[in-house]
Amino acid sequence: MRPELHSIRTSKTNSPRKRVLIVNCYFDDSRQPIRRTTKLPQAVGPIYLAGAFSRELCDVRCYTELASGPLEDEQLLSWPDVLVLTGLTNSFDRMLHLTAYARTKNPKVIVVAGGPPVRSLPELSKNVFDYPCLGDIEELCEVITEALGPEYVAATMLPRYDLAYWLGRIGYVETTRYCNFRCSFCSLTAEGHGYQTYELDHIRRQILASGKRTRMFFLDNNFYGSDRSHFKARLQLINEMRAAGQFKVWAALVTNDFYARDENLKLVKEAGCETLFSGLESFDNDWLRNFNKLQNTKAPQVEMIRKSLNAGIVFTYGLMLDVTSRSVADLRRELNFITGTPEITLPSFVTLSIPLLGTPYFYECLKNRTILPNTKLRDMDGTTVLQKPIDPMDDVIKFVHDLQSMKGFHGRVVRHAVEFSRLYHSKLTRIQMVFALGAGLLVCAQPLVTSFTSLGWIKRRRRPRTYVSSTEPLDHTYTPAFRVDSRFESYFKPTMVTDSQGELHEDILNSGLLKNSTAPALAVAQAV
């Protein structure tokens, strides 16, 4: 069992109060200044990090660019004594932008950064941030002790749900950490941690701290995991907390091996589970094997999804389309199969394959020299072609462009929704039907949704996308929103993965990624 996360006794002093701003940095896939207020799951890293700071001595604010759009508020950026940054791997440049803003406004601000971008680029991070954190969120307690003093550390590190202005009636709680599988494209595989469980008492305190919610989202990388006794104990705790009125229904992320035992569906249904998300990725088993996603090949995918729906639990999933190993015609056939099979849900999102830094897939791509010239780290967003496709590029670009709104599949999506409703209206609740059907319909309406949620989209004329990393224009955020000190000019230049010849760019060669890599020596040698 995982030990208690962190507990430090703080001393009562006359220390001055500190102002702390915690930001989840984010680049939107559309490359527009978008608010994604309805996207699930929402970012919760800031509220977990906020729990490290003493409530008595720290005024803490949280901001998520996913829900609120790019942070460009001069007053807010000039406010903190401490700026804490986190985000996805491709958001490293946003961390640089916000660092430049904050240091321009307050040269004495302490900048702390962590998460996948910093762990992937340790040496680059050391050159930019005051405290680059390469470990888990609990490392922040050590940073606070060193930078401010032990009295500024919270006695117990629990999420600050009171600061999560963007969550609404949905609560978010983590009950385990990491994953027990090693998919070759996953950033968790790159980091190499083993699956960990939390003490039940800590899970209970998180739930209580979140307050009473309508729905709870257990945001574990793998809620099921490899410890069945702990899985059952968590379900017992969930039943206890539901009976106490903390929440009514819940959702979680599981790997496909969860469905190998029919008992599992019965157990979670009885415990109030409403929706399960699983990284299905593809209906092509050969492709899944190539990416070491063997847990998804144990049972027919359609049978698995149908089993979940018939049990009264919505099955949601993402679809990964790999233009480097599959033809556009083959990928269209898969989409035709999905939209023509009303017994299953449509994918909640569709993404291209991404060679995330440090993953086995990344080193395989380096070895095979498939990454395109002038590819930027920011381009690793799932909507940009990063690698040489097997089909002509023009055909791939059209396919990827159409994919953003499922162009060419709208009629099939509507027919699928009608037939799906007929099959499952008696098995699912009204809100479950909304969850089950909403994702596919929202993808079709993506251009309209993007326009209405864009910040200042009328005033800012954006360059059209090319959908190819070598030529894709930069987001507006690479142009400073207000005047910044000239010494931060380089902070608004994109971090490059490859150079104009398709070789590894010096940004990556100097980042510390290869030095800290556990990849095979041959792959690393060829990368350099």
C-alpha cells in the first residue's frame, strides 16, 4: 500500500503571507484561444498542488487554461510571489510564456514547474525555472520548504477543491497512481513507475474534502489495476460514501482487462458506476500488438462494449489513427465499421499517433527516421501529422482536416445515434444516453463549438492550418500578449524536436532527455 502522501507539522510564526498562483498550461488542438468548459475530464493538477501550501500563510489561486483559455491577464500575472506550472508534454512552451510574463512583472517571482514536460526535458527546465520538479506532486512540499520555509507547507496535503472554480457539480478524486501496463506510446511507460495504490483513509479524506457532488470522477490512470483486493476495498468505500450522501454516481478509467471478468461489471454497477472510459485505441489487433497494447487483444472489442452497455454502464473510449502504418483507405474502413455498428458507442475523441518524448515509440520513430523536419514540441497534439505517412501527403492532409469534424460521416453518425437509442433506451438512463451519444455528435459539431468558445475569435484573424508539423503556423500565444522584457525573447520561440533536415534538434539534444533515457542504447545512439 502507498504510504500517506505527505504530512509536515508547521510552526506558528509571524512569517509574512505569500501569494501563490498555480496554472495548468494548455495548448488547444484547434490552435485557437478556446475555453473547453465541458471537456471531460477537466484538469485537476492545480488543486492537488495547491494542497501543499499552508492555508494560514499562503493566499493561493488556481487557473486552468483548458477551462478558461490562455492566461494573458497582466494583473493576475503580476500578483504572485510564487508561480507553479504544470501541464501536458506539449505545453512546455506555454510554461515558458507564463514564466516570461511573471518575471517581467515581478523579477523576484519564484517559478516552480513540474509534470511530463519537465520530466522529459530536465536540462532545459533547469535553465529556465527556479525549481524544476522531476518527481511526483509531493516534491512540491520539499520545494516550499527550501524556497519559503517549512512553516509554509500544509500540515496535510489534500486537494483544494474550494479553489476549483471550473469543476461545477463533478468531483475528481485519485485512488491509485500510474499503470500496470506498458503501452509503447504512453508517457507513463517513458517514466517507468510501477502501479501504486493509496491508503483507503487518504481516499476517504479526498472525497470528504471535495464536498457533496452529484457525480464523482475517479481520475486514476487505471482504476482497476493489478491489486484486486484493493479494487474491491475501494468499491466498498465508494458504497459507504454514496450511502453517506457524498455523491450519487461515478465514472472511472479502466484498462480493457477489467472486462475479462463478468463479475467486475456487476460489482461496479452495484456500487453506482455510470460510465467507464477505456483506452481502446483501435479495432485492429495487429496494430495494437505493434504498440504493446496486448491487454486490448484479449476479447473482441464489440463484444466487450456491448457487454458494458447491456449491464447499464456507458463505455467511452478514444480512437488512435496511425497514418504512418495504415493507409487512409484502411482508416476510413475502420471509421465506417464503427459508425455502422450501432451496438457500440462512437469514440469520445479521435487522435493521430504521437511519438511522445521518451517513450519506446519515440525512439522507434527516431531509429526509423519517420519524424518530419521542423517538428515542434507543440505539434504533438494529436491533430497534426508529425511523421511520414504511407499515403501521399495531400491525401493524408485532407483526411486529417475532415477528421476534425467527421466530415463525410455525418449521416452515418446520425443513423448510428437513432439505432443506438433504439437498442439501449431501456438499459441506460437519460443522462447516460446523453453521455453515450453526445461525444460523437459534438465531434461533428466541432467547428461550430470552437467558434462559439473562442476568446476574441472575431478580432484575431488566424492563419489557416496546414495539419503538417513542418509548415503548421504557431498559435497566437507565441506573440506576447503584452510587452515583456527583451531578455525573454527566446521564451516565445518554439521548442523544436527536429531541424530542417529531420535530425534531432539541438533543443532535444541539450534537453537531458537522451541522457536520462532507459531506451535501448542502439536507439539512443542512432538518435544522436
